[in-house]
Amino acid sequence: MSDFDAILLVSFGGPENDEEVMPFLEHVVEGRGVPRERLLSVAEHYYKLGGSPINGQNRDLIGALRDELEEHAEGRPIYFGNRHSAPFLKDTLAQMAKDGVKSAAAILTSAFSSYSGCRQYREAVLAAQEAISDAPKVRYVRRFFNHPGFIDAMVDRIGEALDQLGADGARIAFTAHSIPVSMADGCDYVEQLMDVSEVIAGRVGVSQWQLVYQSRSGPPQVPWLEPDILDHIEALRQIGTEKLVVAPIGFVSDHMEVVWDLDHEAKDACEAAGIAMVRAGTVGTHPTFVAGLRELLQELRDDSPNKRALGTLGPRVNPCAQGCCPRPKRRPRPAGAGGRPPRAPNQDG
């Protein structure tokens, strides 16, 4: 048994008011040479919505997890740290050290494996640890994309959307954050998404489905995973699709990229195409998902060999294998290459 003193929820971060919007976006794209004009354009999304909901949703998740742990007499302090906005990881780890925390179990608000969805978060935690004397040791719960707690909660969310839309004749578009092809080549991100999509589609009884992507960013000459959700909607229009459930399986909460890219852009595209669309909720604070996180923490604490997983891929190796999900290599693409141009730099997911 390898116990821990506290729990650390690690997330991307987001601005909670207008004053925080530009500092947040500048932090996200630091060193990438993104023109200020483009940041100002993205900032308008936040201004229209009054900031990002991500921090509040993470606090809700912490509250639900705290209740779940206390109900099972497994309560521990839960801390919250972000990569790109307050509370910053460095400040959180400093507070943990001040509070006497020696070891922590970390939960990343990303279910799937990729450099940007896993290793980059771990690198951020390591950088914060190295900047703090007596920083707590940090271990991670495994990637939970195929844990029953995550999948069962998504099945419920999609089932609710199908009930609202009318399941007869409905299609499902499973969405996830697009990543550069060079990044996808170094991990099994796409394989994980496909496996989970197939499991969920079978559970809800829908045979017509496709995995699509959203929220790509970066130079247009760099290839990213496709098809984009908007291109997919146009393809569905051409074949006369009437009903579509958009299921954001690649996201844990209804944060900015879900609300803007799906509830605004995809919804508008469906209306223009004459397609009735319902966006399924993310797992959020679904009780089954929260109970699954408790199980993952218990699994980590007890070094349990009994790890539950659905689909064909089995439980994710934990700790990750050496060299897993490496930083993507830059590779040029011919000028004028196709593909949808990026709409915005990464927002808050």
C-alpha cells in the first residue's frame, strides 16, 4: 500500500472575468509568436460569455469528490492547480508544502492520452515542484478514458440527448480536441477515442456515428486531426441527415471550447443545414464519474492489480512507460495545403 496525504486536481485554467482574459490568453500562447490581433479576436468569445466556466466547474467537481470521499470515510484535503490561470500550480504546490503535505495523488482533467492532454500537464507539475523547496511528491491516477465511471456517465449524458431529440434516425458525432498529426503519431489518442466511441455507441443503440474533431489551433499549414466538426456537419447536410447528437467525449466539463465551438458554432451550422442538433453534456459532476474517480484514487493508494476497463484496450499502464506521448516533432507542410484553418488558439481545454 502506498498512501498519499492529499489530492491535487490539475487543469488548464481560464479567465473568470474580463480583466483576466488577455493575461490568460497571453500565458497560453507565450513564446509561440501568435499575433495580438488574433488574441483580441479570441478574447471576444470570453467577453460575450463573461469569462470561462472552467474554474467554477472544477470547484464543483472538487466539492462532489470531497463529498464522495467523506461518505466512504476516505476524506483527504483536495487542492486545485492550473497551468494557465489562478490558482497556478506553483502557488498551489507551495501552499501544499506549507500545509505539510508530503505526497499527493493527482487527477488530470483530461481522460485521454496525448502530449498536450497528459505529459504536458505532468511537465507543468514537475516544473512547479522544482521551483519549490519541500514540494510534495506527486503520483497520478491512470488515464480514465475507458474506466466504467467515465463511460457509464457519458452513456447517461448521450442517452438524455437522444431522448430529447428522438433517437429514431439520429446520428452521433463524437467530438474531441484536435491535435497535430505529428502529436497523434506519437501516441494512441485516436485509438482510445475510437474504442470508447464504439463502446458508447453500442450501449446507446446507435449504429450511425463518427469520431470528429474540434478546436484546432496553430498555423494552417500544419496538419491536424480531421474531420472538423463543421466540415462533418456540411457532409451530413449533403446526405440529408435530420437529427444529430454531438457528444463531446474528449472533454470532462462544459468549458469554453465546448460552449463556444459546439453550442455556438456547431449549433449555428446545424441550423443553417436544417439539422436538428442536441449537444450531450460532458461527465461533469455525474455521480457515476465521481464515484469512478474515488475508485481510481483507491486503486492508486492500494496498488491494486484489479483495474476496471471497458473496450478492447485494457487499463492504461500506470505509471506511464518511458517516452510515452512525446513532444511532437515539427514537420513542414507544403504551402497551400488543404484543411480547415484554425479558428482560435487553445481556449481552456
